[in-house]
Amino acid sequence: MKISGAAIKVDLTSKAKDLGFAALEVSSVPVDLRQDYYREWIASGQHGGMDWMERNNDRRLQPEALIPEARSIVVVSLNYYQPDPQRGFRIAKYALGDDYHNLILKRLKQLCRVMREEYGGVQRPYVDTGPVLEKPIAAAAGLGWQGKSTILIEPKRGTWSFLGTIVTTLDLPSGQAVKDRCGSCTRCIEVCPTQAITAPYQLDARRCIAYLTIEHDGAIPLEFRESVGDRLFGCDECLDVCPWNRWAVVTKEARFAPRDLPLMREMLRWEECEFSERFRGSPMRRLKLQRFKRNICVVLGNVGTGMDVPALKAVAQGKDALLAEHASWALERIQSRSDA
């Protein structure tokens, strides 16, 4: 007897929760991905130096091109929320522990195997690495809505979710789109330290601290350095203030637990081998040593003390011109606070 798409979806939802996912929904193919908005955003340069967002847009904006005869896109969410550890710098919550990409991809592949062996079809999983626009797809599937910060908001989980997708030839019933419930709230816009959320649902990545401290290569512009504050990697300000996070619960994933890290002045002395070893399996490893030390210099310029001066002087006198400039800036800032 042929199994209905609805029955398959119920079974997949159960198996997804067994794998640790908080929710599973489905979007039909084709799906409305606001192509005009995306193309205008790219054309205006608001994606900054993320050149990969300019490529493969024939597939990014038309997921059905990823697999011939694709009928559905399965979307799962995984909670990563946890309080910030108490220390002299902040790291975006998603990067406190192990990298989520491999963890989620492994589980998506398990779900794909179930789909293939029990129901047939062709499946292809993606976790923030292929040409897939996860947030609008998740919104179309009914997991939540894209808030004014452009982050996906789930009604019972808020903003703290990783997303994974499976493009499949199975014909599954799609979920119902969730109503946008941001209302008149503008907390995410008001709290942004660099005014990167230029209007509701509009984000200029070139101004975003997450972009500047993670994706951006080269010097952090002077106009944004003070606003970086104590943020060493990424920024959660617009997520932290969202009222829908009142129901957030701490993740059950032990691999997302924060890593122990020393003081910033100690990390500023690291060599390549120590950096690579300490951040093995961490999202922070993608920074590489130069950008990591660049970020440390900026944060110390904002919150450092006289105890940090020797480490900064060593960098300022070093051969790396980019790091030397950032360290000199930090030293001037610390001196000005001391004089005050």
C-alpha cells in the first residue's frame, strides 16, 4: 500500500526529534524566495566581501535546480541557546562550542538515509554551505518568520536555532506560513551598535559587527572599532533583545558548551600551531590567526587595561603591518583612558 506524503512527514518529524532537532517542516517546490530583493541587495553591494553570495544564484534562487524533479524541501531547526560565559570578551553564542556544520550534516544524512530506504526518492542535504537560502525557505515552510533583523524567529523558540535543509523528490505536504508577529517592536533595530539594520527587514552586512569580525578580511574600519566593544567574534545584540526569546531554553547539545579560553593578552601571544589546536573543531578556526589577533587588538582597545600593554606593544612592533596598526590603535585607546 502506498504511504501518503502526510504519513511520511509525521514519521520524519518523529525521527528528526529523535536525532535532536527541535522541529521539522516542509516547503513545496518551487518556493517564493523574494528574488528581486536578493538581487537588489547583491547589486547594491550590501553583502560586502562575501563574493560567494554572487555565485550560483541560478540554484540559490531556484532550489528545484539542485535536483531534477525536486518536489519538497524539508527544513529542520536545532536549538543552540545558552547564556554567555562570564569573561572579559564575548563570542557569538553559536560559536561558543563545536562547529555546527558537521554535527547537523551528519544527522541530516541519517534522515536522508531513512527517506531513501523507507520511502525512496532522491535527497540532498545542506547546512549553510550550499547555494540555499535557508531562512526564507524555513519561513515558507512555516517554522517561523523572518523578523525585522532578518533573523528567523520561531514562535516557541525565538531566534536561537541552526537550520538545515533537505531537497527531495518526495512529494510532502507543506507547512502553513506563520504570520509575521514583530508588530510595532523595533528593539533589534534600536540596539544594533553600528546601525547595520538600516530599516525593518533591511541589513547592510558591511556595517554588521558579525560580518566585520568574522567575514571581513583586512582592517576593521575606524568608524566601527569602538562599536565592536568587547565582541571578539560575532554579535548577538539583535538576537538578545528579541521578546520572542522569553521562551528560550538551554540547548541539550553538549558539544555546543563553551570552550575554556585564557585572557586575551595571552591569546595575543599565540603562534599558529596553538591557535589551530585550541580551535580545532570550532567555528572560530576559520578566522585564521591574523584576523583573530586583529579582533583581540580591537577589543583590548575598547576594554583593555595597563596589564594588556606589553602584549600589545609586542604586536605593534612586529612585522605584520595590519596587526601593528590595530595594536597601536589599541595602545592609544588604553593610554587615553589612563590619562582620563
